[in-house]
Amino acid sequence: MGKKLLIHNDKVPNIHTLDVYRAHGGYASVEKALKTMTPDQVTDEVKKSGLRGRGGAGFPTGMKWSFLAKPEGVPRYLVCNADESEPGTFKDRYLMEKIPHALIEGMITSSYALGAKTSYIYIRGEYFYVARIVEKAIEEAYAAGWLGKNILGTDFSHDCYVQVGGGAYICGEETALLESLEGKRGNPRIKPPFPAVAGLWGCPTVVNNVETIAAVCPIVNMGGEEYAKIGIGKSTGTKLISASGHINKPGVYEIELGIPVEEFIYSEEYCGGIRNGKKLKAVVAGGSSVPILPTELILKTAKGEPRLMSYESLGDGGFQTGTMLGSGGFIAMDEDTSIVKNLFTFSRFYHHESCGQCSPCREGTGWMERILKKILDGRGTEADVELLWDIQSKIEGKTICPLGEAAAWPVAAALRHFKHEFIDYVKNPKNIKDVKHYFRLNNLVEA
Amino acid sequence: MKVTIDGIEIDVPKGTTILQAARMIGPEVAPPTMCYHSELKTSGGYCRTCIVKVTQGSTANPNPMPKPVASCRTEVMDGMVVQNVTSPEVLEARKGVVEFLLLNHPLDCPVCDQAGECNLQDLAYGHGAANTRYEFERREFDPIDIGDKIKLHMNRCIMCFRCVKVCEQITDGRVHGVVHRGENAEISTYIEKAIDNDFSGNVIDVCPVGALTDKTFRFKQRVWFTNPMDAHRNCENPKCKGLVRLWLKGDEILRVTARKDQWDEVHDFICNTCRYDKKKKTDWVIEGPTQVNRHSVISQNHYNHLNELKVQVMKQQKALGFMDINKQP
């Protein structure tokens, strides 16, 4: 059994209430931090822990915190990014739904470290019921004195608010999230300035993922050095993985970073193998935007070493033969899956979610979707496949925010590893199976 | 601060953007722009035509920047080395951006009032491909009236956000913005509320394409058949300096616009009174013909350069011992 730090007591009845959570050792990190540590000590512990952002980019959290500008007389904010909308990722929902107090505890401890008197939890619009749960937990925390003025008799006061988004994927991008939080249209800002200097209402702001903030509690409790012992290399600690696709046991699993991918897929503790005894065809390891990898490359790196669930190992080989850990949305596909159809679904999503601010993403995402639809309709040509490659290369890296890349990478990876499938569809349209059914399911007009 | 753009070094003050530095050097190295407008704060960064490659971040940190950056929104650092036209990568990327901008553009130049003074035409001519690879239906919107003087053709819009910034920053109340998302995003007024503001007409001037056009000028004349003249008047509006450009056909003033500089940017925004109500020659003090770039199609009606050319040709002919064909017998 791997070590669990975040969701170890998710099966405890009524763990979402403050009393039960407290009885299981909750809010210990707040007590420890506020009573025995200075804010800088907390930041140091997080730095020592080597915790990396769990939202997808994997940026070291301690470093992010130390970049926060601290001018006199200007408020600082902590914003929790709970706008989890990446297809294939649902770990934050699980955490907030089951143990909302873990997030609130992390918010208080992190805010203490950053000197933020106010924090916001920006929850995705579709997670409305989750927002209710978190709001209720915040009410409980206020009533018990964990939030509000002079927490635990110290001079640290803190207010925490929940803001529900309008349901746009782009608002998960940190600057778009801040715009949306300010009540504006959720368009990403042009960086620099980074939020650490000018974020929410122009004030220094730290934006962290739900899981990152929740992970601050065990770090403070056990100490950064102890936390850094878990995991492998620079991928320290545990990570929530949302496993979905053609596996026997889909769900949210907490893993110690560094376990082999093969173990994660096939062991009974985690995914439990591919359903119906089928063979694995491909894996999207970190949410829909990271490159897809075929079986031989996801189980072993190009050098022949076993691939591990860690930031470095999954990224081994760059995008030629590697992928990213991303936000931990692990999608496994069996041998019957059509990569073209899968890619079409992803492209449709990015087309729908592009904010429309910069031209390559606004126009390119729709173009890619239409070409893929054309191929699935059986009208594609080989030139279309080449064109698809050309379009993605013209979007990648040319946009304001990473949505452009998120739209381009899956296309690039599918073409890199599964080009034969595209060519097959183009040359033998008869091989395209069940596409009418698929279009009907997705309310697409049959062409 | 020293910055090198395409191998040319220039000293610029702190806070200058790469684009401004490139413009200081000259039009040869200045990246093309569609959405950047120097008088409008926070403009730029959207269209991505001005992307350049930074091969050295600064003297202190000589690493190259990983991605191409929008030159209009990136400030220079001391010792920065930038590649614009010398980088094939940038030119290729720019070609891609032009293709994206034209993807849903109707290419209705023959019936568009902006033709001849359209930045997208110039951009496509300079950097685009000869034909499109897009074979699907283009997005379509119905043209709508924004107020009684402005027509919006959303089909032609390239989402540069300049008009939104004008409404935010130049006019008093913002009633104009972007609705919807992604490909379906469109410029619109607040629940079809018309813009009736002293300075609303400036959205026409800042529009780089024919999306926002002057209804009082629509279909009256192609711009290259008119004669632009710089003129001024004492405007009663304290915010308006009354510095305008008159577009004349004979003695008739067909339209009045703000003056644009070398980069097609407006610096003195004009009020609607100057723009729409002063259409008599007696209203204005005419300073003289506008200097139009020789490459612009508008310069067709300004024969000065042709005269120069003729003189040159005649000199050559003389030198070669030809007969002067222009001489009357």
C-alpha cells in the first residue's frame, strides 16, 4: 500500500463535517503553523518539501510563493484554482466533495504563510453542488473560529470566500481566473506582469490548485524534509490521479509519485487492468491536453527503462517519445479505441472552449476540428492529414495562454504516434466504424 | 538600454517595447501590427502578427525566450537580441497568423469601403499566401447598425479589440464590448444599445479592417478616387483638437477622419461634430494635401511621384540619346 496523505480518510462517514474531520486530526497544521511557526518558516517548509503545482504545470510551489511581491500597505491574496475542467481530470472535485475541510485548512495555513488576509476559492460553474459543500464547510469553520478575526487567539485574521465560475475552461488559466473573479470577461491577461506582482485587483496574488493547497497541511504537519522523502527525485510527495477510460476500476487514486505506470494500470490496488481482458492501446497520462502515448512508450521510455508516474519520468524523451504528468487525468484506451475519434472529441472541446482573444487559437482550433470531422465523415485526403500537422505547428507557442498549446499537443501527438490510423481512415473510409452512432451521441449532424 | 533588432543596435529608454524600438529603427525592421494602437492602453498582443524571436533575453540573462513573443507587449531588456525579418521561423509563423486571420474573413474587398486603406489587405499582400487552404463554410453574421452613423460588419472583424479599448478609454461610458466566446465571439453593443457618445466615431478610424464603417460615407466612393487633405478648425469640444483629414472629391467633402500616422495609428481623436456635421469646405482651414505613402493605392491621385518618375525616365532617355517623346513638335 502506498502512503496516503490527502484522501487517507475519505471513507470515514461524515468526514465532510468539521467535528469528524477534527477528530481525525484535522486543522492540526493550522494550530502548528499559527502557534509555533512564523510565516517564513511555513514557506521554508513548503520549499524544502519540493511540492510542485498539482494543477498541471508542475511549477515548484515554494518558489512560486517566494516570488510574491510584498509591498507595504498593499493587500495580498491567495486564490484557489478549483476550476477543474480538463477532460479526464476530476481529482479536485473528489477532494472538495469528500473532505472540504482539507482544502479550507490548507487555505488558512497557506494564507498565513503568504500574509494574505483574504482568500478566494474559484469553483467551476458545473461544480455547483461542490461549491455548496465547500460553502457549508466554510460556515462551520467560521462558527468554530478557524476563520474570521484572531484565529486561535493570535493576531492572524482571515476571510475565505467561494466564487462560482460561469463554466468556462479558460477560467482555469490563472490570469483568466483572476479576470473572471474581478467580474470581467474571462480572458487571459498578457504576461508579464505575473500574478505574483499584479494579480487580483492589481495586488500581489498567488494562484494554486486545490490539491496543492491541500498538500500544504501534511507538509506542515510532518515537516518539509519528511515529505520530500516520499516520491522520487524532484517529484516529491503524493499525487491524486483521476483514472478513467477502459480500465476495470476507474476512480481517484492517491499514489506516491514514482510508482511504475505498469503497476498503476495493472495492479489491483489501482486501476485493476484493462476491462474485458483487452490489450492497452494508448494512454493520455495527464489530462486531455498532454500528448497521447502508445502502450510501448507509456510502459517503457525510449531508452527501455520502465516509465514511472513522476514529472520527470513521464516527461522523459520530450514530446517525441514522452508526455507530461499534467493534472493527473489518466485516460487509458483499449485496443478497440479509434484515436481519430478520440482526437476529434478533444479538438471539439478546445474549439468550444477557446476564448477568442488571439487569432491562432480562435481560428485554428475550429479548423482542426472541421478537418477531423471531414476525415471521420470519410471525405478526408492525405493532404488533410498533412494540413492538420501544419495547423497545429502554427498554433503551438504562438498564443497568449497555454490553451493554444493544449489544443495543439494532442493533435501533434496523435499524428506522431498514430499517423497510420489517419492514413487508413483516409484511404479506406469503410474502416471508420460506428461513426454515425458516435455523431448522434454527440448531437452532431450527420454529413 | 541597448537592444539589437535584426542586427541593428539602438539605444532606447527603459519601458520601451520591442515594437517601439523596431519602429525607431525604421519600417524595414518594424513588425506589422493589427491590434496594437499606441494611444490605447493595454491594446496589442491579440493578433500575434507582430511576434518576434528573442534570441537573447538580456545581458544579465542571455538565454533565449522559449517561445516567440508579441513585440508590442514585451518590454526590452538591456542587451536583448531580437530577430524579426532575419528569422525564417518568425516569417513562417507570421504567415500562419495571416492565414488564421483570413480564415473567416469574407474577402469581400470589392464591395468593402475599407479597401485601399485596409491594414489586413496590406498584411495579406506582404505576408500571406496566395490562396487559402480552408475549405469549410466561413462564419457569418448579419451586418448591424451601431448607432445611426456606424455600421458593423462582424464578418470582416479580426477581433483586434481596438474599438473596445476606444469605448473604454476615449468615450465616457462603455456600451460596447465582446460577447460570446472563441470563434463565435463578436463585437456588440450592450444589448443592442446604440453608441451615442461624442467620440464614438473613432471606432471607425481604429478599425484595421472594414468591420466598422462610416454610414455617411458608405458606398459613396473608393478611397483611391478621393483626395485626402489635412485640415483643422477650432473645435468647441475641449477634448477634440479639431485636427482632421478631409477626403475630397472635387469640392465636396465626402468624409472626415482623424489623422493617421505612418503606422496607421490615430493620435488626436476627433469628436463626432467634426466627423459628421462639418462637411462644408468653409468649415475648415485646409493645410494642404496629405502625405501619402508612395506604395499606398490612395497615392494614385497624387501625381507628384509620377512626375518625379517621369523626370528620371527622361533623364535616362536623354543619357541614352533617345528622342524626347514628350516634347511637342
